[in-house]
Amino acid sequence: MKLPLLSGAYQARSVIASAQRCVNLYAEKNPQDEEFPMTFYPSPGMKKLVTSPSKIWRCLYTSTDNRLFGCVNRQVVEILADWTIKEIGQIESDDSRVYMLDNGTDCVVVDGTSTGYTFNLASLEAKKIVSDAFYGSDRIDLVDGFFIFNRPGTQQWYISNLNEVTFDPLDFASKAGSPDKLVAAIATRRNVFLFGEQTVEVWTNTGGQAFTFSRLPGAFLQFGCASADSIIQADGSIYWLSKSPQGECMVLRTVNYDRERISTFAIENEFQTYSRIDDAFGYVHQMSGHYWYVLTFPTANKTWVYDSAASEWHERTYLLEDGTESRHRANCYAYWNGQHVIGDYQNGNLYELSLEVFNDDGNEIRRVRSFPHLAADGYRVAYREFKAAMQVGDGAYGAEPEIRLRWSDTKGASWSTHLQSTLGARGDYLKDCRFQRLGMGRNRVFELSWSADCMTALSGAYLTFDRASS
């Protein structure tokens, strides 16, 4: 029988419902006339570009004149075309997330404190923002020439003067539709979405004399935000980790002036097991037609990815020396000169993310895919053979990458030891990844894993079995 894979990661609250892991693999739907409905491909690997003596990358930003800037520890830097890192200024905070944005002339830097900084794109002259009408911000955005800020810890938001980094003390307003505090302000399609702790309201530029922005009537969401750093705009939609008076941990995105739930019950249950979610941060990158919303929980040491093209989730992990899995290395992201650049949260490295790289800076990437529960109306089953439907034969000359199979006969609660096979020698495109004499069970979950430093793809499996009489 064919054993297809029909969804991404889905480990339900009870493993008897679903115990499907999908780690470092993303899904693509196949044409209807293909043998299997979906194929799973390797998530991008990392190639090191440069190492900074300072260790923690807090921000990467591509300016409107196509230059790459960043913040590593306290240093505000420019990364040049030869990957030389040039310091242009310093900020005072140590560990908060940093955001940059420019208006074509000046770039503004905020870090969630009451302090902000600016540097001129032409001269790279950097300075602290000194103004009684500047209060700092958690995030920054730009609409119609106005920089947009939230005033941390309040309901207020404020704007710069038009096309300048100067401020009028009267150019502020309050998120007044609900008494919850403002978490962040972010713009899409020239509208400003004010994210509170429990609600969201929308403002637009109406050219008012007292304050140029006004509330958009009827545009109000009864879902707030659990983490300001989870809010990301991409493809005209805003993605965020939500919070409301009724609960938290749903992942939402805007659809016009409404919202759409993109998380699953399994993902939400996973998030609710974390001791902390208010430190979650996200970024979006687009490769091969896929928009990936990458959501990392530093305290929980987990990274989850939503693929808007396939409407599926997967885990993205980094394999440590002791064999355990950690969050992905990316702490910030920017797309620059055709390269997807990420900054490491620990070692000062900048990497390029690439679908043509199948390791993490020389480190193995463990890819895991669990299959759905197999049951034959409660009867015991003798499993004769499991054969993976995979792309094989692309390893390095002289190497035969390993693939491993294990299974659970306790509905996903405990697992067998691994059986090993190979993905074949280079050029052996007809190699069968076959496992035989697999014992008996009433309700079984199979799981494949591999760390091949080459192109692979998994569409499903072929299973041979006999049903017992009881």
C-alpha cells in the first residue's frame, strides 16, 4: 500500500490523535496526477559569510539605497560588499532587539528603551536623538514620509515631522478603542495597525490639521499581541502571535481589516507548554515561491516556521554536538543583493541561508518526518517491508548517506531503536531505501530521519504487511 504524507508538523495534545514531526523539511503540493500528493524538501542550510568579534547580532537592515546595516552587541555597523564590518556608532542597551528604518536620507535606530539614534546615509554621521518629543519605541515604521513610533508602556503613539527626524510635541495620539496598552505600531498598505495587549485598531492618513492620522471606523480586532517582536509585515499581511482576554498562543495574520488564524490546535498546544512566549520574535523570508514566517522562542529554545504557500508548519532546528536539537541560529534577518543574510544569536557569525546548501556551516542538519498512525481496525499487523519514496543517489562520490527508520507501537508514546539503510552511492538513482522484517503491532507510527549533505526529497512510503487474525 502507499503511505502518503498529507500535512506538515502536527503533534496533537494526545499522541493517539497524531504524532507527526516535520523537522527541517518543508512541503510542496504535487500536481493531481502525481503518485503522491505532497513532497517534502530540505529547509535551507547556512553558509558562513563573516564573523564579528562582537557576538550577538541584534538587527540586520537593508537600506533604501541597498546597503546592509546591522547592530551587533552595542555596535551599529555597516557590512560592506566584501563582508568587512565597519562600525558607525554605538547604542547604550545590551540585549533588547533593535530595529532600523530609513526615509532615503536618514536612518533611525530604536531598541525598546526611551533612547533612539539616527545616522545619515550619505555621511554615516551617527548621533543620539535629542528631543523632548521623542520617547523611544519598541518598533519603527514609515508611512507617507512620517516615522511611526509607539511610546513604550503607554497607550500613546507618535510621529516624526514629514521627511525628517525631528518631532513636534503635539504630534501624538492614543489607542483609545480599548484600555489595553499599546505594544507596537506597524504599517501595511499605508494603514497603521496599532497592536495592543488585547486588541488592534487601524488608523489611516486623512491629512488632519491637529494630527494627520485618524481612526478607520469599523476596523477593530478583538485580538492583541503577546510579543511585539513577533509582528511582521509580508506580502501585504501582518503576522503575529496573539493574545486576548480569552487566551493566547494563536498565530494570526491580517486579511484586509480582519484576521485569519494560521496556527493549528497542535501548534497552539505546543506554544502553551512554553514557560515564556513574550520573548518570541519573527521574520519572513521568501524562497522558491514560499513565504516562510519564522517564529523563534528563545527561552523555550524552539523555532517554528509557517509556510504560507502550503499552509503548513515545520520545525527548524540546529544540531548540537551532543546530538540534541536547539533553536535555529538566526537572531535577525535581511535580504541583500540576492542573498538571505542572518545573524547568529551567540557566536558573531553572519550566514547566508540557501536552498543549495545542505548543512549548517559544515554542521549536519537532522531532518525528521513521522508518518500518520497505521491501524487495521484494531487487528494486529505483521509489517513485512517499509520502502521510502525518496530522491536518492545525489551524495558525494565515495559516500552513501545514512537514513534511519524507527517506529512506535505505543501510538507515539515510546519508540524502537533505529534501523539503518543508505540513500545510495552517487548516481544510484534507483536505490531502494528498504527496511524489512519490522515485527507486529496494532497501531504503529513510523519515523524517518537523515542528515545527508546533498539534495533529498521525501514523498511518502510503500508498505507491505499482513493482517493477523486478532
